[in-house]
Amino acid sequence: ERRINKGKSKKHYKPHYRKRFGLWLMNKVGEAPILLDSAKVRSSVRNISNYLFKKGYFNNKVHDSIHLDSLHKKAYLYYFVKTGQYYSIDSFFVTSEDKKILKQIKNNLDESLIKVGEQLDINKLDEERSRIVTHLKDRGYYDFTKDFISYSIDSASKDHHVVVGMNVGRVLRKIPDSDSTWYEDNKRYLVNNVYIYTDYIQGKDNISDYDTLKYKEDDKEFIFLYHRRPNMKPHNLLQLVYLYRGNYYRLKEVEATYKKLSSLGLYKSINISFKPDNTDVNNPYLDCFVKLKPLKRQTFLLETNGTNREGNLGISGNISYKN
């Protein structure tokens, strides 16, 4: 500042190196000091209490204490936790007005993550919801989600014991342009047409934009959509697709198809999507679309890497050609 006041122009003024380094160290490398915020302290108390509640400690008590050091302008923050006795699961039951889906769940209760006698854990209840969704999606329930599953917890039966109930809801339908609604059972979908785009172009989803080829092998029927000659023979490509017309939708078959197609290393992107067809209420179908964007047949790549051997710096290079 003294140098500037003596007539030096601002644009010619350069701070001392040590000063610039200190500013850089403070602003780029260092971290800002954490200021005491009583609102965040109260929020932390609630978070700790909620966490313990989800772990089955319903009667937990949490409070904080702040000790101030006015000389050094610092605060020491303490949290005091009294968990109390945890609650364990006395019994577990499942209910639903959808009888078919209730049967599917009850037949698989041996794999349930909710065990009678164990400590109640809300997170484990949520994991059980995810497990049931996966189980049902592997049995044709394409549009079933976690939102259909809800829990009830009753702690009035025994001391420090709870009764856990799971309810599986039905699908809410609404008549267009009307306030009338009704509930119906969750639908179990069959796979209908399987469309395979061998060289999918982003934004072009209409079948009429592509040449088509119907291919049938061992009672398995597929429809190929392409612009150019496919980079794989239909017979070889079908060995990697596990989605067949007439079978129930299964999530594990979708994942297996993804895995097999990805392992080839021939495609830039792989997308598998479904379109429900509810024309026949008793036999709903899904049209399957396998969209493949192939990589270039030949690629050339040049890479450089820095090396450091016993303090000697250098550069190494790699040239790769892929066909």
C-alpha cells in the first residue's frame, strides 16, 4: 500500500512472493474454520436421536453441552446419549388384498431379512422392501415398486417388544377426465415382441426408420432393426439375449442380457427398455426394445505417461490399435 501511495500504478504492483504464497495456501489448501452454530447443534441432537430410534431405541435421550473458552475464542461441544433398552421383534405378519402377490411373498418368507427375536432396525425393514421388489420383478411384476409396501409397528403388546406388520397395496386407477378411482391387483406381464436395434441412432425410435428382419429359432422369435449390415450374425447375437417372447418378465434376465452384451466390447452403449401393452386386461404384455450403438470397427489410440525412476523424470508412450 505504501508503494502504491508513492505513485506506483496498481497494474504494476506485485505483492511479495511470500504474501501471495500465504494467500494461496490459506484459500486453496487450507480449510475455513468451523464456526459454532447453535442451530446445527440442535439439528445434530435430532439426527442422533433419530438414528437411535431407527435402531430400536425408542426411549433414547440426547442432549448437548457447550463449554466456551473466551480467551482462545474456541468452543468445546459435547453430546450426551442415553440409549435406554432396545425393542426386539415379537412377531411379524404380511397382509394384502392382492391374493396372488400375497401368495408370492409368503412363499418366500424363508428368505426374509426380518427375523423374530432380533433387535428392531428400521433400515433392515427398508432392505426387506427392496428384497421383495426384486423377488417380484423376477416373477413378472414389471411395474411393482417399494411404494406399494408399508409397515406398521405396534409396541403395546409386550414390554420392549414390537409386532411388525407389512401391508402390500394395490394399484390405484383413475378414469380420465373424472374423479372416479378404483383399486386393482398388480399385473404380471408377459414379454411380447423383442426388437433388437443393431445400430441404434439417438432420437430415431420409430420402427419405420429402420429396415426390419424377423428371425425365428427354436420357437424364439426376434425382430432386428438396422441401417447397415449388422456387425454380428443374428444367431450369435441371440445367444446373448435372454428375453424371449411368451416368457414372464424377469429382472435377472434383463441384467444377464446387459452383462453378456457388455462383455463383448463391441458397443458404445446398450439400453434395454419396455413398453407395456394393457389392451388385454387378463394378459398384459411388454414389448422389449434392445438398443445397441456399436463402436467403430477400427480405433487408433496414442497415450503418453510420465515416469519417475529413482528421481529421474521421463516420458513413455503407448500406441494401441483395435479392430
